[in-house]
Amino acid sequence: RQQHRMRIQSLLFTQGVEVTVTPRLLRDLDQMHCWNGQPLPADLRDRIGREYARLRWVEQDLLALKKQQQTRLKTPSTAALEKIQLLQQLGGIAMKSSWVFVMELFGWRQF
């Protein structure tokens, strides 16, 4: 996700436009101008549009993955999922980090 955001920002920065990638970016793209006051080239706008579409796809994929993880945790069927639930009861450990801890460290290794 961050790579796509940075790529969009870098493409615009090379034209003298400093922006943050937001959901309104494509709508505001037609009103942006290069450092010399010229409108952004059509090819650049198209390229940014394609990159933004990739960003949206990644965000949707991550959201689907998060929902899948939450669904699996509602009824844990393995010891690893039970460990994830236990770790989340600790303060400061959320879904993402508990999932990584268990699946990468405690899920298949014996300490």
C-alpha cells in the first residue's frame, strides 16, 4: 500500500506538485498544475489513475484479508487461532501483531 502511495506522490512531485494521496485524489487531479503553471500531461494523469487503481485493489484485498481473519477467530478451530485470541487479550497486542507472532513464531516452533 505504501509503495503505491509513494509512487503516486513521487510522480506528482517530479512535476512540482506536492500532495498527499487521499480518496479525492483522482477528482482533484484535473485541477492540479505543474511547477510552470501548465496542466498535468494526459499521460501522467493516466499513469497516476492506473497506479491509484492498484492502490484501491490492494486496500480492498487487505480489508478482505482482515475480515477473513476476524471470521476465523470467532470460532477458533486450531491451537494457533486460540493462541492468537489469547495474545489479543494482552494490552498493546492487536490483530495484526498477534497473527504474525503466532503464525511466524509460535504456530509451528516449540520454545
